[in-house]
Amino acid sequence: MRTLDGARVLLLEDEFLIALDAEQILHELGAREVETTSTLSEAEERAQVGRYDVALLDVNVNGQMSFGLADFLRSRGVPVVFATGYELRDRALGIDPALCVSKPYTSERLGQALHAALENSRP
């Protein structure tokens, strides 16, 4: 499954090994470019100037939540998938469970979530 067919991806992940695994999976899914950040402030800076087709954001990055960054990216037309080690199925937070993957995640599950995010963002 090549869900990302040439996409540019912003990856926010504060755990080094998980970030490496995610990068590999994203490339296997067809991402052309994966820009990895490990802090919320770095990701916010990149989001201001970068052009991305989709973002994969860790929900809790060193105690900071990434929901504000997700809102900013969405306002720029960038679909977002959340990654978390917690059960995050609360629609009250405005998160569609189809756009959330639990860590550690599989290539199949991440591919499904990214595909759903990209499909939901199409007019």
C-alpha cells in the first residue's frame, strides 16, 4: 500500500526510536520527504514556513499537547493524524478515532489513518 505517493510529511515525535520507526514506515508508505521534529516549538516553526501534504503529530510532546499545532495545520489545509500511547477516542476533543493511531503502531494501521486523513481533506 503506497498511501502517501510522493507526499511531504511533517512528523512530530519526541521519542527517538519511535521517530525512526515512523520515518521508515512513512517512506515505505510512499512519502517522498519526512521532516522530523522532536519539540512542539520546532514543529510550530516548521509549520509556519514548510509546505506539507499531511502531518503525523504525537499528542503529548514532553508534557505539551499538540492540538494547537493541529488546528494551525488544518487551517492551512494540511490533514493531521495523531499518534499517542494513550487511548484517545474522545470526540469531545474533536478527534476522529479514524485519524488517531496508538503507539506502537503498525504500518497497516498508520497507512489506514493517513489514507483517511488525506481522503477527508479532499474537496
